[in-house]
Amino acid sequence: MVYFELYLAFAVWVFADAKKRLNHAIGWPAATLVLGPVMLPA
């Protein structure tokens, strides 16, 4: 559960950064939230 919270916090940070850089603000955080557990399993 702690890992999911970390991935969620990181996805929120990626969302804020994507909006600032005018990138795709939904795709980047969604990919971070989905690929986080794949790349760094618990």
C-alpha cells in the first residue's frame, strides 16, 4: 500500500510538471501510475 501512495504522489508531481511544460497532462501521470508498479515492484 505504501508503494501505491508513492506512485500516486509521483504521478501528481508528474502531472504538475507536465502542465508547466505544456505536455500531455493526462498521459504522463497515467503512465507513471501504471508503469510504476511494473518497473519497481513491491
